[in-house]
Amino acid sequence: MVTSFRRVLRGVCDGEVLLDSKLRISGKAGCLQTLLMTGAGDFENKNFEELLVEDERERFRSFMLAPEPSNSSAPPCLRVSLKRS
């Protein structure tokens, strides 16, 4: 199910990244190499917050800590800006 959902996201987003419970990147996240225009290796186990523009970090943390709304038919989403490598 996760694989199918990620495939759908790739069709409508610039990139998608799967995070673990500590907000570290799970897998290679090849889309980040393209978005950040870097030839650096994979991003596996990297703290995702370190890739965010400084001004976006608190908003991202708040979003991740917020309880999931029970009355919403669509899941919440958040658009963030990544810093250049």
C-alpha cells in the first residue's frame, strides 16, 4: 500500500520522501538529488530537518506534532522549501 501511495505522490509532487519515527529519511530518496541539484550519495538516515530552509523548520515540527484531524476526508499536507546543497 505504501508503494502505491508513493507512486501516486510522484505523479503530483516534485518529490516524495519517506521518514521514520525520528524524522530521518528511509531509503535513498533519489528525488532529493534532483531537487537539490547534487551528485552527493543517497540521503538514507539523514535528518530531514537539516535539508529544510531554516525558517521552515519550526513550521515543519509543528505540522508533524499536530494531531491528525478526525473530521477531514483528505489527509493534511505541508509544502516546504529545501535549502540548496
